[in-house]
Amino acid sequence: MQVKFIGATETVTGSKHIIETDKGFKILLDCGLYQGMGKETETLNRNLGFLPSDIDVVILSHAHIDHSGNIPLLVKQGFLGSIYCTPPTLEVVEVLLLDSAKIHEYDIEYVNKKREQRGEDPLTPLYTVKDVERCMKHFKTVPYHADFHLNEEVSFKFTDAGHILGSAAISLTLKHSDHKVTHLTFTGDIGKYNDMLLKDPECFPQADYILCESTYGDRLHEIDTDAELHLLNVVRNTCLEKKGKLIIPAFSLGRTQEIVYILDKLKNKKLLPNIKVYVDSPLSTNITDIMRENVSCFNERLQEYIKNDPDPFGFSNLKYIREKEESIALNSSKEPCIIISSSGMMDAGRIKHHLANTISDPKNTILVVGYCSPNSLGGKIKSGEKEVKIFRKLYEVNADVEVIDSYSAHADYNEIIRFLSCQDKSKIKTVFLIHGDPDAKTSFKDKLEKEGYPNVVIPSKNDIHFLE
Ligand SMILES: [Zn+2]
């Protein structure tokens, strides 16, 4: 019995790990896309690193594209089995994969235009909307906490990882040929404690082996004692004093709904100025609809809140925009307003149009509320660059740039240690650190060893470890 690490070893994206039982049954944990790896990204994603037809089942931890985004290619290249996830993950992953396919189709159109000019053959997209529709037929849901038996060798259980809607840690029970049993848990991505919307990450069954994410293995979250007040001050300053537009780039899944929820609370407290608020993104709008249907997955505070306000993601001045024409119309409006749009790192999507339209006017404010990689447009704006390129044109950054850094979907290192603390350390044979940059993993390995975890391993790509 063994585990092979295929992706998310040296990086935080491309999550893929294969468990092979004594009888040769192969389970693929996640099938994510690599993201932001420069020129290598395309090649890494086109070559899965194993034969899809060899895999018997996929178990998916959560819907984020770096965990789910290469499932359509897996099916396209010959995978015939079932893909298991929690019921909310199924809803979210369908929306995200369709969006991902549209991006691949759109991007390849542009690339092929250039190739045609150079007399080169056209390329095909990584996958299309049709491929996504085909792969969705392989999905099956398993609720949290149910013991699901795949066969006489393998059963598994999902527990809430508190990272995004539907996210789960996957605990596998694996029987060896000599009837010995091995327990292995893949944490997926681990969420924060006391999240605004989600429940805390749950305890998981005692494991012999843990595949543990380590994105923030070397970081602690900044504590913004009052993110609500901070946001309110930015709104007042921008929309009332400067009479400008407040642009909030935000990820469609999670961050957008958190911001809307804070605004909803401010509105209920009658603190929010009487201005229009727009969520300008079809993807964010679709995901918000899914969240509204799954409020039972949220924490007790939100359950209490909805007793008085049944829609935490909607209020009288708030408008969700799907249509392109309505989005474009916002550019010519001179009214002070708040525009929440994606993508969070500002490299794609409608947010780029809003930035181009507002960034050079000092009466406007750009509020950064999420992680931005240093080379992204968001990273450059966040670091205070005075001039940025949007759609190949240079723009002076005269708008105010504000940052609220306390929002995160990932546990910091203290929270990961807290998440692992439900385990009896003496029973754990190995903790494998994955899904983290090299520095984060090395630093987190030190911390876990100091905490008394006896054997912490940082696997490399394609490493195989035997499971006793
Ligand atoms: Zn994630």
C-alpha cells in the first residue's frame, strides 16, 4: 500500500495525490490545476503525470480550481470511475468548472489568432464547456460524517474543513491483504477558526498518516480588531467625503459574500450610507445563489442572524449584475457607489475595466481585501506602485489604496496546529506536508517537530511512500 505525490508538492497549486491499495485499487485525492507557474503552467496542466484510465475513483476535498480544475481533462483522457464529494461541493464545483472552461476557450481563441498570423497550427483548449458537462456525470455526493464503503479494502469519511462551502478533510480507512488497517487523512485546505460565515474546522478520526496542507505554515494572520469598522470608514471616506467610487476586487467564492454580509450588517444597524452597492460578476452572483440555498452549512452566528434577516447576502441598495451591458453602464455613472467585482488578484474579469475607469482619479478608492501574488496587478497596486498597466495601457495610480488584510480562507500555522490537536500524536506514523511554498513547509516542519510530532516529511513531486 502506498501514496504517491503528484501535485501541490513544491507549490500551493495542482493538488493531486494517488493512494494505491495492496490489490492495486487506485484512489486519486483531488485533481487540481496548476496556477500562476508562468510558462510552465500550460505544460504542467496538459500532462497529468499518470494514466487517467488507471485511476479507479477520485475523492475531492473541495471545489477550488487548484483542487478540482483538471477533472474535465482527467475524464477527457479516459477516466471512467466515480468522483466523490460533499453535496455543497458538487453545486459549487459545477459553476467553477464551467467558468474555468469558458476562460480556457476564450484564452485559446486569442492565442490561436496570434498563431495563425505566424502560420502556426491552432491549439485546442485544455478543456471545453462540453468536457465539463461530460465530467459532471461522474460526480456522486457523500454527506459529511457518513462512513462510505467503496469496496472491501477502502472506506472514507468527510469532515468539515471550514475552508469554503462544502470543503472537507478526507479520512480513509484502508485494509491491507493481511487484514491490518491503516487510517490516512488528507486535510484538503484548512479554514480559519471563528470565520465570519463558515463553521470551525472539525475534529477528524485518529490517523496513522496525515497529508497536511501548509499554505500558511510560516505565517500568522493579522488581527484586525474591527474589520467592520475599518470597512465602514473606507466607505464613508470614499463615498461621502470624496464622493467617489469604492472598488473592491474580491474572489467570487467566499470573499465577495463576506464583504456583502458585512455591508448587510452595517445596513441593518443603519450605519451604511445611502449609496448603491453593486456585485458585478456573473460567477459571484451564481455562487451567492448557491450559498443562499446552503445556509445550514454556515456557523451558528449566521444561523442566528438569519432569524432576523433571512437574506444575509442582499439588501435594498444592493444589485447583482450578470449582464455585460449593465456592467459597462457603471463606467459612465458619476454617482458615488461601491463596486465589488472579480477577480480578487485583479488579473482577469470585469474588475480590470472598473480599475481602468477609476484608478487615476484621487476621489476613488481601491480596497484590497485578499491575497494577491506579488506579480499580479493586485500585488502591484497593493505594494504602492504609482503606475500600472491595464489592458496594455499605463495608468497613474491616483486613487487611494486601502488594505484590509484580516480576511483569509486558510488557517495560519497556529490554527493548523489547533486543527491537528484532536489527534493522539504518539499514534501518528508520519505527517506529510503538502500544498505550501518550500519556505512555509520547512518552517512548519520545525514547528510540528517542536510540538512533538515524531516524523514530519516534505515529499517531492512523484515521491512514493509506503503505508504500513
Ligand atoms: Zn482551497
